[in-house]
Amino acid sequence: MAAISRAIRACAAAGSRRSMASSAKEVAAAGARAAAAVARRGREREREEDGRRVQWVFLGCPGVGKGTYASRLSQMLRVPHIATGDLVRDALASPGPFSEQLAEIVNNGKLVSDEIIINLLSKRLEEGAEKGELGFILDGFPRTIRQAEILEGVTDIDLVINLKLREEALLAKCLGRRMCSQCGGNFNVASIDMEGENGGPRMYMPPLLPPPQCESKLITRPDDTEEVVKERLRVYHDLCEPVEDFYRARGKLLEFNLPGGIPESWPKLLQALNLDPGNERSAAA
């Protein structure tokens, strides 16, 4: 993963030196050429050490549950779950002008720039490489075509899982999110019970309530207001749906419509991924 991190940084640096009219493919190619030999050696070594590397990406609107399902798969497959949302929140918690700049972007429902995300992700991959991590499940990256082409240029993504959920359910989930101010745990107080679409089965998603010790410490994220959430969904559709098309054209996109809450969706997702819940290391994308 260190090779991937270096190549991502090379791509970002090349992009900053080019004009806005330069194509993302050219930017990715420049970084890929600079790191190709190192990346190949890294991939070969990883294959030797881990018979099947898992390099997956989760796509989906904000609030759809990417973090929940990516985290579960991360534990099952024993690969790191890298969520760019968490990287941004960690950066927000660090004092200084950079965190103030990020706060203004996030609190207005805007997407963080490619350069910031790439730098945060590169740093996380470098830290993981130092710990000997192999493979990854990315959550929240890529969000733009440029990011997707940079990633495509430096590593082989096995599978892209696109989680989908009705927009009214998404809105309710986002507005119901809560975080414990003490332990940092994420919960959701929304109880979603909706008629099925086009005569389909009813959708029920129970709340994810905190344990008693966290109940009095729940807080709402400042960006989880109805206005900001709707803006975030609009931005996602404008910028991120082309990323879905990018991976669909390459035969790497698995679209999964969430039928309900975790108890109903989790086994069906494992089935769609050809994963045996009784065998943590079995996987066939």
C-alpha cells in the first residue's frame, strides 16, 4: 500500500502543476509511470503474502450505510476499512487553520476537494503500510472521475459495491444520526417504516440505539441538518453518479439495493458478494 500511496501523491502533484483543462487520465498516467515499477513489486509481494488481496470500494449516497457494511466486511475479511469521512473528521478535530477551512466546507454540505482527500488518504495508506496492512476496503473514495482515474492508474480494484436506498429513507437516516460525545460511537434514532415501491415489500429499518451509558451523551453532527443533507445528496448525484458509470463500464460495479435494516440486508449482501458467513476468508467477487 505504500506504493499506492506514493503513486496517489505523484498523481496529485502532477495534477496541481497542470491547467484545469488537463484530463484526469493524463494526470493518473503521469503518477502511474512514476510509481509503476514500485507498485508492481508491491503487488507481487502482497500476492505472495496474502493469496487473495481484497481491494474493494464502497459507493453510495451519504447516509446510505457504507461505513456500517464496509466495517463489517473489514472485520470478516481482515483487511482495513478506510473511510475518508473519518479521515476528514479526524482532521477537523485537529486545531489550526486547516481544520477551520474544512469545517466551512463540510458545514455547507460541499464536497472536500480532491487535493485534500488525496493527501489525507495517502497519509493513511502510508501509516497502514508501516503496520504491514494488506488490501483495503475504501469508503468515500473515489467521489469524482479524477479520483477514480487516479486510483485506476495505480492499483487494481477488484470490486465496487454501490449501495442504494430510497431518498426519503436516506434523508430520515441522515437526520437521525447521533454520536456519543464521550466514546465516539455512532448511532441512529430514526425508525423507518415505509410502504414498498411499486407494490414491493414494506421497508423497515429499526433504530440503532446507544447503550445506557451513552444515552445522555448523544450529539448531532453540525452538518446533519435537513438543508445541508439535501444539498449533500444533490452534490453527490451531480458529481458521483459519473463514477458509478466509470466502474459500470469496466464491469466492476455491483449495485445492491438495501431491502431494509442490517438484519435483513447483511445476509443478502453476503450472498450477492458470494461470501460464506461461516468462512471469514472465503471470497469470490
